[in-house]
Amino acid sequence: MVGGGVIGCSIAYHLARRGATVALFEGREIANGASGASAGGVRQQGRDLRELPLALRSIARWETLAEELDADLEYVRGGHVRLVETADQLETIQPWIDAQVAAGLDLRLVPQSDLPELIPGISPGVLAGTYSPTDGHANATLTTRAFANAAKRLGVAIHTGTRVIGTRRSGERITGVVTGAGEVACDRLVVAAGAWSTAEMARLGVVLPVEVGAPQMILTEPMAPVLRQVLGSAERKLSLKQIRSGQFLIGGGWPGDADLDSGTATPRPSSISGSIADAQAVFAPLSSVAIERVWVGIEAQTPDAIPILGAVPGWDNLDVATGFSGHGFALSPIVGQVISEAIVDGAPSVDLSAFGLDRFAQGADVERPLRIDAG
Ligand SMILES: Cc1cc2nc3c(=O)[nH]c(=O)nc-3n(C[C@H](O)[C@H](O)[C@H](O)COP(=O)(O)OP(=O)(O)OC[C@H]3O[C@@H](n4cnc5c(N)ncnc54)[C@H](O)[C@@H]3O)c2cc1C
């Protein structure tokens, strides 16, 4: 395994649970990349319809995940409300809701008159909200470490501070990886290196159409508990939640700047002011809140905003899981499960054909989303 983010750690855990012998190499620390920067939204609503079956299955796993991993994940199933503020959006929202309900999601339209009861403090300018009660949020760093610790308990060898710098191959087979600490032979290689996966695969001559995203997060000072749901928006770049400490986490895709080589990312002043203004416009209790910390994460972004999952065409024993495009944390339990099923049993329990790297083959018509929610 290459990569100690939430996806790599989940895959390692699930592979070990199915009896595989696994070594995981992480160049820095567990949860150092996107997973340590994540907003922690655990959401089905607003997914690309190709991704929704995975999200539904994943959220079912979240219900008992803390117990399974024997760790506090700060998971709260408080619901997710996507706010609608323009008459245009409201007029066209019903088919968007219907498509998700038809796919199995519990999603309801809450009219303006009922919003203050559901969300005390909501701005009177909000016209409606689409409410999915089974969505929620969790702590992404704790979850990533919990997968890593559970994997270790099952015998996975986790090597932090150990960057993979090369691969050994024989024809179309990977036979080993090269690290700064030496070489290790392997029967199979899974690359789950987030935005750095492109460089890993390029060494093998595989082109990943993955770009680097740099979404920004704001953490406020703590306040008394006032918000149970995660708030998203049909029109704004917004994801807003109150975490266990009482602090608000504000994100939603406001961009910062990232440098992949150094692994550093920096906020933009205009994104900080824009993000705060968006949150304050819809949720009155934030009108005078102070900012405690701002950071930017480095995320792998695909052209169609859904991940690349599974076996790499042309190779006998190479798999990839990357390109989660700002919403991979929620999927981590099911992605670990289905990749391990594909590798150990030869067949995943969820059809992964929509996520193959081959969808980007030259000349293929990639289905681009109109708008995919962040977080
Ligand atoms: C600011 C922000 C907010 C987000 N909010 C949400 C949200 O609310 N809900 C949600 O579902 N998702 C959210 N996401 C997305 C989610 O966090 C990511 O999709 C997910 O964490 C990706 O995990 P990963 O393991 O694929 O990648 P990463 O966490 O980036 O892990 C990749 C790891 O690979 C390591 N690595 C790279 N190259 C090598 C190498 N050569 N050798 C060894 N190790 C290597 C890196 O050091 C890194 O630790 C958010 C992301 C960001 C950045």
C-alpha cells in the first residue's frame, strides 16, 4: 500500500480483515494529506448519481464504525441541509430531489416556514432546504488514525516516514517497491496516495487525469451548541458544522494555494473573507464569531469529480484509489471494503465499473457534473 490517508488506511484494514498480509508505506505521518485537513462531512446528499450507491452503503457502515474500530470518531448523525436561496433554484430543485430519492436516499424538501424550527438561527432569506436526516459528520484525523490502529491490530505493518520512491516490475507485474529504507517485495500494489498518486503512477507510465485541488477550512472559537446539522448550499461555496468542541468548521470549496512537492498549502485572504461572509449570510449566530485557525488541504481532483477505483488496465496486480474530489472521507469505509473484496475475492459487492481509469481513455466522452457539492 502507498499512502497513509483515510483511504489507504481503510483499504489496509479491510485487506487484513480478509486475511491478506499487508505493508503500508506513508511518506510523512498518518493523516498528513487531505485526510488531516478534511471537514469531515459524512454525506450522501448532493452526490453524483454514479457515486450515490457507494455513499448509501458507506453511511450504513458509519452507524457502527466507531464500535468496529474501537475508537471515538466524533461521529454525529445530525442530518445535512442544503440551503436554497433563489427562486430559480427552488423552481428546479424537485427533479434533483426525485433522482436521489429514486436511488434510495431519504431526502425531503423543508419549506421556509419550517426551517427555523429545524435550524434555529437560520437566516430569514433562505427559501427552503433539502434535508437528508441520515447524513452527518465525524473527525477525519481520528477516523484515519482509527483505521490505521485497527489495521495494526490485525497485523498490518505500517511504516510512517517512509516514502516509496520506486517500483520493481517484471513485464506487467509489480514485484516490489523501493523506499528510502530499502526494497520490499510484493504480490500486489495499491496506490492510495491522494493528489500524489499521479507521480506514483507516472513512474509506471500510467497517466492519471488527476489535478491538485486546494480547498480551505476555517475553524472558529467555541460557542454554546446551536447547530446539529451540516449546512450546505445550492448557490454558495459553503459547508458549515459545529463540532464537539463547540467550534464551527467552515468550508465548502473556497480555494487556497498548494505546492505538491513540499506538501504545503496556504490560505488566500479573499477566500477567508468570502467563506466567512457566506456562512454569516445564512446563519445568524456566526455574526460576531472569531476565527481561531485557517488551513488548506491538498486534494486529488478528477475531471468528472468522482474517484478512480480498482485495477489499472494493462497491469496484472496494480490497483488505484484516488481522485476523491473533495468528498472521499465519507466514502472511506465502503471504499476500503470494495477494494479489498475486488483484490481478495475477485469481485466487489458494489459495481465499480463507473469508476474505472478506462473512462478517461483517449476520445472517451467523460460525463462532467453540472455542480457537485463540496465537503
Ligand atoms: C479541506 C478539505 C475538506 C474536505 N471535506 C470533506 C468532507 O467534508 N467530506 C468528505 O467526504 N470529504 C472531504 N474532503 C475530501 C477527503 O478528505 C479526501 O477525499 C480524503 O481524505 C482523501 O484521502 P486519501 O487517503 O485518498 O488521500 P490523502 O489523505 O491525501 O493521503 C495520501 C497520503 O499518501 C502519502 N503519500 C504520497 N506519496 C507517497 C509516497 N510516494 N510514499 C508514501 N506515502 C505517500 C501522503 O503523504 C498522504 O498522507 C475534504 C478534503 C479537504 C482537503
